[in-house]
Amino acid sequence: MTTPAYSELVTAVRREGEGILTAAGMGLDADVPTCEEWDVASLVEHVSRLYFRIGFYLSHRITQRPESVPELPEGEPLEVLSGRLDELVLALRDCDPDTPVWNWVFDGSGTAAFWARRMAHESSVHRFDAQASHGVVQPIDAELASDGIDEFIEVISPRIYGREGASGPSGSVAMSSSDEGSWLLALEPNGVSRLDVLSEPDVTVHATSSALLLATCGRVPWSSLDVTGDVDLLTHWTASLAY
């Protein structure tokens, strides 16, 4: 599987960010069922701060770990989010994929491409969160969701497993989508790796790429998908990787 082109990821950031704005416009007081203790206002503030921070890194070509960033501008929540989305997309478009920009994985050797990918997936999942608050959820685009699973395995999981005291379950997982991709995984207490062959997985899951990503990110229960085998293994894995 191949990560979407830089321009496609930037387009996804815009599309999914607009989706957050549309859903949030239905009411900021609604609880977010997929994020404990958050209401939509909290979600909007979180995404606004994230867009603002990453937009700052990109527009200022930050190449070393920053000691601080400016404070998020004050204002009406949806206007603040809309402005920060505009700034982020503009900053991404002003960069080439290989423009040097710091990130927490590759540190001084990071590029803008990392943030286009990260913001596209962050935005798509939070768009689902915002929509879930008002009962109007839509699936994530299959190609984007498939790459989101790859990113979760290759980028997000190592970061979480690397935290002090982090530990996950042991077992093997075969995930296949009805539209885009498959994943054979070996789970260990200190990490997850992809396999070329897996003859007898502990658990097999089949669903759309969107549903697989949302389950991996803890947004929908694994039991709502087509699962054969040890569903508790999946539930434990997701719980151990909450972020």
C-alpha cells in the first residue's frame, strides 16, 4: 500500500477539517461519545490548538524541537478553528513534501510530508468524533483510512509503546478490508510488527478500511465488525494504545 500523494493529503486536511466545522456547527455543548469527558467545544479547542501549532512549525520552517509556540488566538470557537484550518492548509501548500520541518519521530530530519499525513489522519478521525456527537457519522475515505492504519502501526504505535510503563498484549492479528488492503500483525508487550505470512492468527477481522481504522483508534467496538477468534485481544490492544 502507498501513502497518498502530498497534494491529496493536503486536500484531505481541508476536507476533513471542513467536516469538523460543519458537525461542530450543529452544537458545541453535545457530548463526544467517542472521546470520554469531552464535549464538542473541547474537541474544537483541541483541533484548533493542533492546527495552530503545526501551522506554526510549517510556516516558520521549524527544524529543531521548539521550546514554545505562541498562544492560540482567542475568539468564537468555530471562527478560531476555521482560521487555524486556513492557516494550516496555506502553510502546507507553501511547502514542498521534502521541506525540512521538525517532528517528534524524525526530529531534525523531518519534512512537511510527515505533517500532511499526520494532520490528514488526525482530522479524519476527529471529524468522525464531531459527527458522532450529533449522530450523523460518515465513513472515512477508503484510501485515506487504509493509510491511516499503516500510519498507526508504523508511526503512532512505536511512540505509545515507547512511553514509560506502556505495555500491550501478545498475539497475532489478521485484518482485511473489503475495499483497500490487509494487515498481518504480531503483537508483543513492547511493540507491534507486520508479518508477510500468518497461517493461524489468534483473531481475524474483516470490515471496510474505515471501520478497521476507527476500531484501531478506539472509536467503534471491535465486536461491531466481522471478527473470528479472540476479540478480547483486539480490545486489550486498543485500550493499551489509547492516546
